[in-house]
Amino acid sequence: MPTPTREIHLVARPSGLPADGDFRTVEVDLPDPAPGEVLVRNTVLSVDPYMRGRMNDVKSYVPPYRLDAPLDGGAVGVVVASEDPALQVGDTVLHGAGWREHAVQPAKAVRKVDTDLAPASAYLGVLGMAGVTAYVGLTRIAEVREGDTVFVSGAAGAVGSVAGQLARKLGAAKVIGSAGSPEKVAWLTDELGFDAAFDYHDGSPAKLLAPHGPVDVFFDNVGGDHLEGAIFHMADHGRVAACGAIAGYNATAPVPGPRNLAMLVSKRLTLRGFIVTEHHDATDEYFRVAGPWVANGDIRHRETFVDGLDHTLEAFRALFSGDNIGKMLVRL
Ligand SMILES: NC(=O)c1ccc[n+]([C@@H]2O[C@H](COP(=O)([O-])OP(=O)(O)OC[C@H]3O[C@@H](n4cnc5c(N)ncnc54)[C@H](OP(=O)(O)O)[C@@H]3O)[C@@H](O)[C@H]2O)c1
């Protein structure tokens, strides 16, 4: 018997911040799993800034979402029917068929997760892509070293909050963060051990970062004025891990670049972008290195939950107004 279920389709390419009319919730009958497949009831969905880029019809490192088809993205759920001996009914799994209540997936496309180690939702954040991204950016891109001063933009988000704490564990002497509210700033300094943090609504990052430089490593999640501000305060031979540029994701025209790029030359800076999914071996390494720090509380994390499939778009849009502290998730 097919399972009736709901999924969210993209029906129009958004211009600017995605609008309700760009999406439709569709009821479908899921087929029973075929041999080698499992049926998963999703319990938590991830919404991520990179999904905004996939809503555009442009060639990038991941293909655009198709119109009139379900969106996808990270999800965790429980196996409710299995036609593969590797997975049992009741197993909790991580997979890529989010934005929907149920998914039929090949067993090899889902990964069983250990819920004794951490709640399932953590595998979408601190023990998932966000954590690995922070690790790759610091260790393989910016190559953080003992004694470095590290600045993290978007520091109270999923990636940024891990990046700041990891930087310290990897030897940074001083960690500075920027975020979008006093509550977030207090979380960074009072609970996560950042040495300093500022709310970028209080002035330009160039001005607010000035008392804390020079910066050896900049882990940039925001771009725009944050990148320009950081370049002003980078130390000679500083390294920038360009992780994201969320300030421009909803822009309807090309965003102007930093006006001080000539400082890349005068300060002999390295600015290097990266995509976490290219670093296939990094997940195991991250679990080995940072898993114990997450388990013993040296690396702390927070999750912001929005409830119900009908609120998935709201949760996604809230990434751009900064309503999340830590990882933004949708609980079904
Ligand atoms: N390179 C990779 O492989 C990779 C992988 C994962 C994520 N990323 C990137 O990493 C960044 C963070 O992703 P995440 O999943 O951890 O999301 P997140 O930081 O948990 O959520 C997004 C945050 O961005 C901030 N923000 C939104 N608009 C802003 C603006 N105009 N100016 C300044 N801050 C703004 C908001 O916080 P405030 O309240 O502080 O404004 C919001 O909470 C994104 O740029 C994402 O694209 C890259």
C-alpha cells in the first residue's frame, strides 16, 4: 500500500527573498520500497543558506532545484519499512531527501546514526555538514596555527559557532566573532568562550573589528562589508577562508566587491574559497578529532527549532533575518 505524504515543491524561481508563491505543498502517494530501498519517516529537516543558490537557474557546484519537483536537503528520520538487510525498521538515519515528510531512498544513500552519542538533530549541525565545514575551513583552507587571532563572521550560526570554538581548540590565542543581536553576542562571549564579539548593527565591521586586530585568520560566512572590514584589519600573510557570503544571497543584482582588494597585495594575504562536499575524507577526520570535544561539552552547540512541514519556508527565510541561534531546523 502506498504511503500518502506531503512534500514541498519549488514552482517558481525566486527573485530576492523567496516568497510563499514560489513553493507549493503537494500530497503524493509514496511507493513501497523496492529491494535495496528503505522508507524513512523524516523527523527533522535542515534548512541551509546554500539552498537559496539552488533555487536559481544557474550552473554551480550543485545542480539547481528542478521546478515542480520536491526540493531536497539534509534530513534525519526513522526507517519505517526496509527492503535492505543493512537497515532495520526503527533505525535512525541521515539522508538528503529533506523538505518532505517521508522519503523512499536507496539504502546506500542513507547513513545510520548513533543516537546514543547525540540526538539525531545533531547530525544536521554540529556533527553534520556545519561542523565539518568549520573544520575544513580552519584546518585545510586557512590552516589555523598556534597563537593565531581568528575572526569569525556569522559567528552565532551553525557553522560560525563551531568554527570559533574549534579555532580555540586548534590553538588560536584569540577568537573574535560578529553576529546580529546582543543576545547572540552574549552567547559567544559568555558561553562559547569567544574573547570578544560585536553586533554588526552597532557600526561597520571595519570600525568594530579595529580594537581586536590584527587578524591572522578570517573565517567568513557573510561577505560584503564583513569581508571588506576584515581585510582592513588582517595581519601580514593573513589567511581568509571564504566559506559563504550570505549578505548577498538574495541580491537581485551583482553585489559590489570589497573596495580594499589592493590590500591583498600589500599585506600578502591569501583568500581561498572552498566547498565542504569536495572534502570527502574530512567527515571521518572531524569525528575523530572533534567528536570527543562535542561529546564532553568542550564544543557546545545550540539548535533553533521551527515546528511542522508547513513552516519550512518560514524557517528557511528566517536564516536571512538571523532568527536562528546555532542550527536552524524544522521538527516534524
Ligand atoms: N563552503 C561551504 O561548503 C559551506 C557549507 C555550509 C555553509 N556554508 C556557508 O556558511 C554560512 C553559514 O551557514 P550556516 O548554515 O551556518 O547558517 P547560519 O549561520 O546558521 O544562519 C545564517 C545566519 O547568517 C546571518 N545573516 C543573514 N543575513 C545576514 C547579513 N545580511 N549580514 C550578516 N549576517 C547575516 C544571520 O545571523 P545574524 O543574526 O548574525 O545576522 C543568520 O543566523 C553561509 O554563508 C553558508 O552559505 C558554506
